[in-house]
Amino acid sequence: MSRRAPLARFLAITGATASGKTDLSVALAEVLPVEIVSMDSRQVYRGMDIGTDKVDAAGRAAVPHHGLDLVAPDERYSAGRFARDARRWIEEIRGRGALPLLVGGTGFFLRSIMEPIFREPPLDPGRLDALRDWLARRGTGELARWVTALDPERAPVAIEGGPQRMGRTLEIALLSGIPLSRWHREAPSDGAGVPGVVVVLDLPREEMDRRIDDRVARMVERGLVDEVRGLLARGYGDRDPGMSGTGYREIAAHLRGESTLEEAMERIRSNTRRYARRQLTWFRHQLPEDAVRIDATLPIQAQVAAVLDVVWAAEERGP
């Protein structure tokens, strides 16, 4: 097959957890000159490799990767920041004659590139740190009450997103004086949208659940408990943005003696399945109309052929 880079600004491979995005991206890298941009909101955190299923050192050596290990677990990394970083990576990759291959299941990250979100207001760093310290001591119920009072329009989405998303909603409302929902609606966009080709991997729910179960078992075998133990020893905790992710909070509870390892694993499996279903709902309603769906149960080479057909067809249509 040709190693010529297509003319598309980027190719995105997305889909729910365990749909096989990483395997497909590796296979595509064998037939196209690509550099991979991670679209995973958890893989940006340093020291969190096993629980986020981050590509290993051999994979990074074989294909250049961007978007990994950017911040510490106690730092925030927003979709707006990702969009700014990703736009830069895309142009740099294209400048090297390669195709930017965006891979991951964080839908907000993908949309922030194609449809940029609002330009974030400047917030005083000192006041922001003090507010975050205060919010970190609040329970989820209290956070939900504050969010409902200060930004009722956004409250359902923020509450579903947990402490991190509720905290972000409260930070904007309290420090800017304007609800986050209004910023989204009325503020100017943070840059221009970048068009690309979007491919979604479809997987039957029964197969998705089976793969999730296998993934959780594999993560524990690879040392997830020790990874979480090390993070806790370095002072990170459940309230930190990175540590709030599925897998980390359940193992942290186990290490505190609040559950057995098997109970923690079952909670990870259950929470991951719920998260995958939320992803599926988002993909049904939020992706571009021309996104192409591919059967993720096909052999990997058949998936590669299907993706190449989509890419070259898009090139023939032109901009």
C-alpha cells in the first residue's frame, strides 16, 4: 500500500472504551505515514500508565505520539487547552509530511478541535488556588447544590461529570461572575475549527462488556494496585483530577481497607461499563453527520482497509 500521506487535515479514530482504537491505530501506522495524537483525557497524566491503558514505550518508539504525560495528577487539563495543543500538533505533523492520527474516546476533546469552545476567561491564580482548596473539602452533595444554584442550565451535565466537572463549573461562575453555560453560549471561540475525517468503531454491547472485563483483569495483572499505591505515596488523592478516573479511585478505596481487591475490580468493571454507555450516547448525538462507522469485530486488516477507503474517498471529494 502507498505510504503517501492523505490530504485530510487529520484522521480521527474514536469509539467507546475497549473498542480497539489503539490496535487499529498501530495497524494504520504500518501503511500510512502518521503521528498519533492521544484524545484521552486521562492519558495526559504522568505516572498513570496502567489504569489509563497508555501505549507502552515500544509503541511510542515505533510511532511518534503526542498528548501523553503532559501534567501531574493534581493538575487540570481542559478540553480548551487540548484544542490549543492539538491544533499546534496537527500543523507541526502536517509540516513534517505526515498525517495527524487522533486516537481516543474523549468526545469533548474531538469536538473542541472541530468546533472550538469558548475562549476561557482569565482567572486570578491566587484566588483560583484558594477556591480549589476549598472545593476539594466539599462533598459531592454540597458541590451539586452549589452548581444547581449558580448554573442551573449546566447542572445536569456537571453533576453527572463528578467533582472535577462540578468544580470547573463553580470556578468559572464564582471567579468570573458569569455562569459557564453562558460563556459556552456567548463568548467568542478559542480559534478556528479544524476539519478532518472521523471514524467511529462500533462494537456490540455484549462484546464490549467482555472486553472491559478482560481489560480490568489485565490491568490488575500488570500492576495497577502498585501503580495506585505509588501515586498515593507521592501525596495524590481521590480529589485530584487524574485520580478521580475509573480504576484509580476504586483501587485507592481498596488500599484504604474499604473493599477487597475483587470488590474493587467489580466496581471498576461496573463503572467502566457505565462510562462506555455514556460514550455511546454522546457519539450518537454529538459527532459530525459525516462520521463513518466501522464494525470493530472485523479482523484488524479489514478495519484498516475500511479506514483507507474512507480516507481516500474523502480526498477524492475534496474540501
